Amino acid sequence: MFRKNTSHLQSSLFGIASQLPKAKLKKLKKSKEYDFYRLIFCHINEADFSVLYSDHSSRPNAPVNSLVASIILMQQNKWTTEKLFENIDFNLLTRIAFGLDRLDDTPFCPATFFNFQNRLLAHFVATGQNLIETVFDSLTLEQLKTLKIKTHIQRSDSFMAMSNIRSYSRTQLLIEMLIRLYRVLSDDDKAAFKDLLTPYTKQSSGQYIYNLDRGSLPHEQEKLANLYHTLYQALKDRYKGVEVFTIFKRVYTEHFTVVDEKITLKDSKELDGGTLQSPDDIDATYRKKRTEHSKGQSVNVTETAHPDNALNLITDVAVASNNTDDSEILNDRLETIVKKTPDLEELHTDGAYGSEANDEKMEELDITHVQTAVRGKKAAVSMEIEEVSEDAYTVKCPRQTVHSQKTKTRHKACFDATICASCPLNNSCPAKQQCDKRTYYFDRSDYLLGKRNRNIKDLPPERQKLRPNVEATVKEFTKPFNHKGKLRVRGLFKTMLYAHAMAISINFGRVWRYLGETLGIFALQELILGLLHSLFGRIAGKNQNGLVKINFRDKSCRWPISRRNLNRAA
């Protein structure tokens, strides 16, 4: 049965706050953990999680805000589960972050914490909704409104989130899967296939591979092909509901094929990045990006980037298989991003996000797509296409500008062949020679592509270099990775939990630092006003525009409270 946690709103008469001296209590209330409690913990909407619990009268749930806060703090501080509970039990500041006022309170046990994550996963599988993402969205929306952050301009980038899995060779993966299948077989089936499986099950897959000669690999792979086929045919009816057998079946279908009634191993060129990389993470895919090899998922991050913002916040996080192109991820998320920030007008990305589908969707949503680089080879001769009206364009080459003509399926621009003949770019021109003219054929996608490529040139210089700063945000996400550059978790959903919990943490850190600086400025203002009062005379007060009127003996003046004036006065 779902029940909200409101116990943290009522302080205990003999709680932590009542036992600390005033100096320490003041220091505690300036801590990051106390602000986490105020800005994050107290704003978690527990009602969103009521779908995880029964509607019938039953034992109440553990505090949802404490469970969600635990996921966030674990990622923020790189804690293991053991370290999390150690801090909850013995770290005073951590207890403050959870709103725990009494030293004998424990919000939940390890089993409850794991069960909560399993409930989140089951809900995601059933509905496609990640409730931690819901928390991120609601917190971010509130932060954007409260701090009046402009969302007209945003930027996006992605990074590879490598799964914490072992790297298997193809043959080792096939053997490892046999060992795991053997563990779930019934005693009768183990006895039936003992002679076939014993050579593999009496040692680890790594040890078996270590003892193989390179020259014996083809023969070994042939044996594995026959063994896989035999096991699959014999067990497919009895074990079709068993998870390990489902993975075994996937490996069987991905790596083997039947040709002329003979089972054979597929050529390695037939395998793509979507084939199983490890039985420990069935969601992990393989991708090679430039010189970087990755097995896991891809995380796409979008954040505000308006030059007038005092700070920028992450507005959207998306997780997909890492063999999904960045342009496809963005295409899937554009409508979601616009729903969160309806005033989005300009999106800055790198060259990987450009595509015809994105051009069309950006135009539909009235978003200017600004790319710092263009994917693909640069054209030798640039054709600038401008839209005059519906189905009417002007096309400009280095020597001529002409109006387009509509054809049945496309548009064409006809250039004067005599002018083209003297052009030094004649041999590289995409326009084709036709009798007394040269004709360039194009459609609307070519116009949108050219427009996207020119967008960055139309911006003022200070807005042409907004995108690179998002790479610093990416580094904040990847900082908790282990020494091998891997996540500490496995699986698509665990990666999603990590990504959204880290986004909440990063946004909180930015808000916390910003408020600290702002409060520092306010304190400096009061100090300077006090000095001015003692040195020059009476302070008449402030008006509604933030102007301070000071009487300097026989004269008075007004000056605005600003960082520049404060520094000047100091």
C-alpha cells in the first residue's frame, strides 16, 4: 500500500538539530547535503511512484523519497550499496540529506532497496516509463522556472557508456553460453548430455580457450556448431520459458545457420553490432566510433545554452543502444525536448546529428539546427539554394544565380553554358551538360541540407561557439566511470537509472554553486552598504528597481546594485 513520507517535516524534540551547538548547526545548514534535502529530497513527487504498490490495504511502503534520493546520491558519490548504508547509518551529513532527524532512524533495508529497483524495472518493461526520468523532468522544470533560465537556445552531445562486462572472443562466448546452460539443466538432462558438455564445464571458458591452439579453432568451431544444434533441438520445447535458454537460443540463431541440412558457423562479416556481446548484459551492443571500441549503450544529453543565462541546466537525457546513430536518437527525442521546453528555437550539435529526417522535423518544429561541423565530404562546388516561395527557388553557384523550374518529381536550375565554359570549377560542377545549358537537379531535402550547413554562418560570432561547452557536461557524466572507462552497472535500464540520476545530481550541483555565489554577493552588498553608511552618511534606502540612495553629506546619488558597482565600491 502506498503512503507518502512526511515524517521528515516534523523535527524531533530530541533530534540532531536540538543536540548540536549553534555554531555547528549553522555550519550544517550551509552544507551541500542540507541543500540537497531542501532542493531535491523535499521536491520528489512520491505520488508518481504509487503505481508500484498495491491499491489494497496492506503493509505501507518504505519512504519513496528516501529510496529515490539513495539512487541519486549513490551515483553522485560513486558509492556501492554497502557504502550507501554505511553513510546512512554513520554519516551525519548524509542523514541530513535524507531528512533523518533522529540517530536511530533507518529508512529502509538493503532488500527493500533492491526490491524497489526491481519494481522500477518491471514498471519500465510493462509501460515503457522510467519513473526516475519523471523525477528528473519535474525537478528540472521547477528549477528552470524558479531561476528564470532561458531555454530558447540549447546544445546536445552524446557519449558511450560502456557496460561493466567481460570482453569475450567469439569462440569463448559460445563456450561460456554452454557452461551457463548446463547449470540450469535438470539432473536427467545433465546426465543425458554429460559426455558432450563435460570438456567445457570442468573448467572456465577462459581456461578452455587458453589451452586451444590457433590451428585447432576451425575444428573446435565445427564441434560447437554441431553441439549447439543438438542441444537446441533437444531442449527447445522443455526450456523455452527459461531465461538462460532464451539467451542460448539467441546465440544459436545469431552465430549459426543451416546450409544444405548442415549446421555451419556464420562468417564473422555477417555479424553486426547488435549481436550478443555478453550473457551478463543482453542489451549491450558493439560500436566502433573513430578509433574507440565500445560495448554498451549511448547516452545523449541536451542542455540550455543561452548566452544570457547565469547557469545552464540539463533538460533532456536519452539512452539508446550504442549502435544507434546520433541523428536517429535526436530525431526520436526532438518532440519530447520541445514538449519540455516549448520555446526552443535553436539547437547546437556536432556533425553527427545531421540527417534528412532531422532537417524535415526541425523545419516542422520551427527549430534552427546549428552544426559546428558537417558530416561527409565537402562539395567541390557549393550550390546555394534559397526558397523564394512554395516550389520556387533561386540557385547560386560561384558565377551565376538562376531561378529554378519545377519538374514532375524534383526541381532544376539551368545555367548559361557559355559562362560555365570559362569557369575554373567547370570539371567539378554538379550541374550536368545538356546541349546549350548546364542543369542542376535538386529537391527540398537539398535545400534543407544547404540551409542547415549555412545556419552557423548567419549567427553572431558569440553564438557560433556555444556547442563545445556541452563536452564539459559529458565529462561530468563520465567522471564516475571506473579505471577502464566503464559504468559500474550493466544493462539498458541500469544505464538509464545512472544517466538520469547523474543528470539530477549535475543540475543540483550547478544550482547549489549558483545560489552560493548569489548569497555571497548579497552578503557582500550588506557589508559594503554598512561601510558606506559609516564612511559617508545615512543610507536612504532602496527603490523597487534595486537602486540605493545614499546621502553623501550635502549630496545624494543613486546607483544600481550590480557586481561591477560592488567591485568598484570595494
